[in-house]
Amino acid sequence: MERFDVVIVGGGPAGSAAAHAAAESGASAVVLEKGVPRADRPDRLGPDSTDAAGILDYWVDIMGIHPDEMPEGVVLSTLDRAEFVGPNESMTMRTTGFDASYDHFGFCMHRARFDDFLRDRAEDAGAEYRVKASVRDVDTELGASPRHTVRLANGDDVAGEFLVLADGPQRQVTNRVLDRYLDFDVTDRLATTKVNHIAYQEHRRLPEEVAREVEGAIKFWWGYMPGHTAYPWIFPNDDNVARIGLTMPIGIDLSEVEAREKYKLLRDSDERVPQGKEYVRRLLEQEYGDEYDIEEDFPLVEDRGKTKGTETYAISSTRPIESPTAAGIAVTGGAMGATSAFHEGGDHVAVRTGAIAGELAASGDLSAYNDRWKDAIGDEVRRNVAFADIVRGYGPDDWDDAFAAARKMMAASSPGELFDLSASTLKMGLTVGRFATRYKRAKRKFRGDRYVQLSEEEYAL
């Protein structure tokens, strides 16, 4: 049986970052990745997970990797703004309001190439990265050395003193491992069908005029489809290609949706939530159908994405969980629920939590992990769970009110700041005051580490 200092389950951003940090610190590390084929990664298997693949300026510093370190082809386009469109109101952000080392508003990237970059970086540091390594189970004996034996589907065993779980928001391995240390069923809190969202996106080539219109902007439509933090988007890439997709929660019952006639992407004839590809078609028809033939003028780019220009993937919508570090286990990235309750993106926090776990595992002591990741991404998580909390139950009219309020807050803020929530309510109006008050209350509710939904003390070791 092979032995390593650190065994990492999952080869996405969190797993590769953990492997790099561990190996760079002198530990032996192996990444076990099931591996899937992708149209945009034709010569290599890699992780299945993906996202809209945009990084904001201050996320670069959270991630700890600057785009200048990435090989050519990872960054596809630079951004100068984000546009938010409601049914009748809209707003444009040209600053995130945070100090950052990156000079642009953000950038869009090629996710498969980003994954490959992180893998190569880990291997260059001395870590092993194995594909077709599907994990069946993990046996842990706390008094043994090494403590963890990872059972692979091919019958092989891999042992390690430390275990880093980085298997993404579906937690196929993480849930089985953690369940043994809890006096309740882990799926009561972390069940995929209850707490995850599904995203779908297509890679389409845009007409020249449309490509110029969206150049430099990530664009979101809110209040157009029902569901908590459900929205379509357009992310510009390169060569007039854009990712056009959406995020929506699992299991919406349309019969329970109030004022469904106000959602512009629903139809009276819909008996169930439309499929992702239908939502995308309706969005394009609504925005551009008067001038263009959508299927002819916005063709799928079939050599991009996972398969034939499309991809479907899960997004974590949980709050983060702490890890049972006394057992030599660290849960990272999407598996720990750190990738975002508000779906603002997750690669930056996945990389950061993975790097912290790998560094500490290499040092021989994971005990500081939960405190370290909170110090690194706690403010980011708290903002996002607070926003997710205040928009829960929002309908189309609420999004219009929110964007109108946000425009006023931006106008009242100092240069370089996004919102000044301390500005006078009389100056900005009662609607803005109510929005600001709700946000402050939500942040207070999650002050300290109250955004954590599973604490280390709940594990029985």
C-alpha cells in the first residue's frame, strides 16, 4: 500500500492548491481525481466542476495567485464593469470598492485551462496528480499511523497521515467521511438535493455588434426567473464567444410561485420549471430576438465547454462547515460550502482554503485550519450569506427596488467605494435606508463565526 503525508480527494482548484502547498512545504502529497473528458480539454482528463469562470479584482488577492502567473490562454478577457438588470430597473458597477493588486475590475478565464494550470503547478512542486482514481471509501483509525486509508474503486489503497477533502459541492466522499463523526445524519444539513443549486451554460458566438456591446462586462438578470438566487448571465470570453447560462435551485414547484406572470422568462403554459437550455433560448429571444435569428446568429461553439458547447454543474448554496481537524481531516472549497451562498463565484475561496489546508497538513498540525480559513475568507463569506439572507423570497418587484436603492447608494458613496451604508437615510431615501438596515442586521446575525453551519465541536472524535 502506498503511503503519503497528505492524501487529497478531488483535483479541482481546492485540491490542486492543497497539493501545491503541501508539496512546496516539503510533504509528499497525492491528488486522487476521478477525471472526466471535456471538449475543451481533449488531450487530458480532469475535474468535472466548472463555473462562469470570472474573477473580480480583490478575489485575486484572496486567491493568492495573480493572472500574471498564469500561462497564456487562461485569461480570456478583462472586465471593466458588472451590469445588473431587473425587470424595470438596472445598475452598473465599475468598482468593487475593495483595494486590490489587480488593475482591472476583473477577468474571465478558461476554466479547464485554469484547472490544468493549477495541476501543473502542483506537479511542478512535487505533488502527484492521478486521474481515473475514483474514491470508493475512506477508513480512519485515529490511533494509527498513517491514520487514513483511502479505498479506490480499482481495488488499490492509498494511505496518508492527513486527508484533504476537496470533492466539490456534491460531497460524494465528504459526506460519507463526516457522517461517522456526527450524531445526526450529515445529509440532514448537507443533502445535495436540498441545499445545492444547478447551473447550466452554453458557449455561443455572438454577432459582432452584440459582442462589442457586452465587451468588458459581466451581465446578470435578476427577477427574471423564480427561485432563491436564480438568475441568467452573460460572461464575455474571447473571439466574440460568450458563456450564456443561468443558476437556479433544485426542486422549485411552479404552483407555489407567487405572481409568476411577472417573471419574464416564464410562460403561462409552463407546468414545471423550464430546462436550462430553454431558459437560455428565452433570454436570447427576449434580448436580441427582434434583430437576430438566435439559432443562426448565436451558434453554439461545440469545441468549448464540457460537451458540444454546453455544461451543467452543481453549485454549493450552503454556508461553510468546519473540519474535524483532530482527526487529521480538512474539508476545502465547494465541499466545505465556501464557494458562496450568494453564487458570486468560488474559485478564489477554493484555492485559498485548499492552500491553507495543504500548508498546515505539511507542517504536521491541522489544528489551526478552521481559524485560518475564517481569517482569510470570513469577511467574504459573511457578506455573501448576509446578501443571500436578505434576498431570500425576493420577487421581480423586490429586485427593482434593490437596484434602484443600490444606484442611490453608489451615488452617495465616496470615489472608489461601492456603497456607503453609513450615509444619511434622508439623503438617499427611505427605501435605501430600509435596504441598508436589513443588510446591517443580516451581517450582525452572522457576526463572528455564526455563518458556520457545522462546528468542529459537533464532531465526536
